[in-house]
Amino acid sequence: MILVTGGAGYIGSHYVLYAHQRGEQLLVLDNLAYGHKESLPSDVPLIVGDMGDKSLLDSIFTTYKINAVVHFAAYAYVGESVTAPAKYYANNTVATLAVLNAMRDHDVRQFVFSSTCATYGNPSYVPMDEKHPQNPINPYGESKYFVERILKSYDHAYGMRYTALRYFNAAGADPEGSIGESHDPETHLIPLVQQTAMGKRDSISIFGTDYDTPDGTCIRDYIHILDLAQAHALALEKMRAGELSAIYNLGCEKGYSVREVISACEKAANRSIPYQEMQRRAGDPPRLVASAAKAKNELGWKPVYEDLEEIIQHAWNWETNRKY
Ligand code: UDP
């Protein structure tokens, strides 16, 4: 059985859907601080609790036959991490350590970790490969970077095999529309643009129009949420087959500007979307684009939804028919 921490969150729930459809036995641990229990298939058990709770972890590892952990649970608001770093280090780093220690104590040695391109900080070159220097520029990125370092030492000392997946910008939703993105508060570009298209917001703010990019707005690499899910499944497959620990970027290897995202959302919604040009948002690198060659070559990862319009169409289908 696979323990999925944070399995009721945006990325975790799409992995649960993907793995459940492929016959994996799953157990979700989520404190539902941001997750939605409605996002889980009815026959996937959910334990509501904190991953930092040692006695809860001991009872989970004693009660269930867990042989791997896929670890999504984390706080993920970059801006908040700057003003409330304690919350981020306590949860994303220290509570993750509790999960790793429980795994070690109960002899579970396979761990798939949600890492992030935020561990790189400002790019010194793009596309960024896994060898790019890691100099996170906010506590969120740091909290994940520390876990990567811990994993390296736990592998060396305790034989903990891990795959760290450094995501670029997760986007889209289940194409069938059963689950999708639902953050409160919402800070991500695509849902905010689409909520503006639906009239739920007056306008979308474009954070910075004076970047050194072709249209002056920031460029990001948007990756479909189910393609992320696929990579987690492949990572686990590899580790089950005896592969050593590894680190992979996950992105589409294509960059789109904020203005291009707004245009694609206008096309999906078939209406124009009001926007306001605002100051830059602190901590935003101008351009983040992945090289995902390593995941493609070594993991055998084959992204299915590489077209931004399709990613945005799935997000739009969800946004206009949300279930939670
Ligand atoms: N962005 C924007 N307006 C918004 C939200 C985001 O212009 O209301 C920009 C943001 O500055 C960044 C890009 O959209 O360049 C993607 O931001 P998001 O928060 O979705 O993801 P991040 O790149 O921070 O992980």
C-alpha cells in the first residue's frame, strides 16, 4: 500500500486519481487544512491528521502494510512563506522529517518527494536542468531544498531511496472534470484569470510589464497536473525495480508569458478578459523554463498534454463546473 501525504490537495488528488485508476492500493493522510475530501475516490481511505504527529504515524505504519510514501503535504504560498517562515519550516521541513523518521523506524524505504523549481532561485540560464545551482530566494523554496538535503543524507545513512521531482508550474485539471484546482485563497494565474472571465473578479492584475521578455511579462513553464501524476507513478515503478535515488525536473520545456496565458484563457472562454498592469510581484524571476530531458530519458516520462491551450481548456472546464 502507498501512503499519500497531502493526497487531498490539488496535486496530490490528481496523483491519487491516476494511481487509483491503475489499481494501486492507496491510503491518504491529509489534515484538510487546504485539501478537499470530495477530491478523493470514495473507496480510497483518508486519515485526517497531521504528518508531524509521531504517534499517528507510528499507528499508520503499524496498522497498514505501507511500502512506499508519495509525499505531497506542504504549504505552498510563496508570498506567505516570506512573512510567516516559521509555518513553512515547521510543516514543510520539520514535519516531513517526522515522516522520514517514521519510515526509517518502520523499515519503509521508498519516498517520492514533491520538490519545486523554487529550489533553484533566480535562473542563471534557461532552460534549467537539474545541475542548475540551487539558491532558493524564499522560505518556501528553502523549506523544500532542506528536504532534498535531508533525503541525500538519509539515503546515505539509512538506505532511504527517494525520487525528488522538481515541478515547474502545475496547471490544468482532470480532463473528465471530476477534480481540479481549488485553493483558498487563490493566488495562481490561470484560475484567477478564469475567475475573472466568469465575472467572479473585476480584473486580473498583471504583475510586472517591464521584464526583459518579448512582451515584458514573466514567462513560466506550465505543466499538466496529470502529467505530474504520471511522473510520480513512474518514479515509484523505478524504485520498486531497484533504481537508486534520483532528481528530475518536470516541465513542458516551453515558456509562456502572462499575456499569452491571458490570451489562451480568452480563447477558451470565448470572451475578452479585463486586466490591469501592476507593479512586479516580489520574488518573481523573469523566466522559468525546465529542461525535462532527464525525466524523459531516464524515467521514461511522456507528457500527454503539452499544449497550453489544452491545459487551459481542462482548467476552464473545471472552473466552470466546480464541485468544491
Ligand atoms: N501572476 C500575475 N497575476 C496574478 C498571479 C500571477 O501576473 O494575479 C504572474 C506571476 O507574477 C508569475 C506568473 O503569473 O509571473 C505565474 O504565477 P503563479 O502564482 O501562478 O505561479 P508561480 O510562478 O508563482 O509558481
